[in-house]
Amino acid sequence: MIRPSFQTWRNRFVSALVVVGVFVVIRLWGDWHRVPIVARDMEAILYASSIVFAGLVILLVFTREELVIAGGTLTRRNLLGIPTRYPLDRIGGMARRDVTYLFARQPSQYIVVYDKQNRCLFKMNRVIWDPGDVRRLHAIVGGDGRTRLSTMSELAEEFPGSIAWPIAHPWATFAIEFAVLLVLLFALVSLQDAVTSRL
């Protein structure tokens, strides 16, 4: 059984926690006397809810995600504990790729497990997995052991299905999000007009 290693990811987690904590404190302190009490309380609730949600996701990742190899099958459980099974004879190998994204300062470090036709079966974030466990997985499933730098489009071309559609088509995603925001804004304005007219 292979599980994400919090010890491997600990330094990044602590750094992120410090940055987020400082940002929240500065933001709330700056808004303490400038904004109405209701807005200030709503902002504090929003930050607290986001932190709790992120904490729950992290907890699920490190307690529920796992890889198990037994009986000629690789079983992967996601953060909800839902298993997906891949026969070992269907797996073509494993690849390590550092992928550069637009506006990202550092490349994302991925492990791609692919089938015999080079289609992505699943992808994992390498920074949360122990390097020794990654080497053990590679020894079982095979593939190129080198870590290569590639762009998002190169990864999608090399391993079809490795990049989610919204990420591979950012402008289309932006257009959809913009349209949804316009609909929500229109709905809020209509609701406000309806409430005002009744008063």
C-alpha cells in the first residue's frame, strides 16, 4: 500500500499556512474599522469557512488516497475513498513530468500512469508522495524513469487525457465563468428589485 506522505509535503504546507495566516490577519485588521460590522463578520466567516474546507480536503487526501497493488491489479482510491481498478497488464508505464503553466512561477510536478496506448489513466501530484514509494511504483509498472520538463500542451499531446478540459481550454473556461457570473449578477439585481418593491 502506498499513501501520500505528509512528512514529504510538510515544509510546503507550513509555508502556505504562514502566508495565508499573515494575509488573513492583515486583511481583517485593515478592514476592522473601515467596513460595516456585518461586512466584517461576513468576511471573517468566509475566510474561516475556506480554511476549514481546505483543512478537510488536506485531511481527506492524506487519510483516504492510496495505491494498492495486489492480485495483478493496481487499485487507486481517491480522496473520497472511491476505488478505481487498473489491471497491471493494461498499464503501459509511469512517467514523471514537471509541467509549466501560464502565469505559474514553478512547474507542477506530476506522476502520470498511462496505458499501452499512452493514454493517461490517472495523474498524481508528485510533491505529496514519498520519493521511495514513487520508485517502488515505477519498479512495478515500468516506464521512463527520467523526470522531464514539458508544457501543458506537450503533456496533453504525449498522454491524452492528462489535462482536464477546463485547464486545456482556459479562454473557453473564462467565457463560461463570465457568463455564469453575469447570470448570477442579473439574478441578484432582480431579487433586490423584487424585495425593494415590496417594502
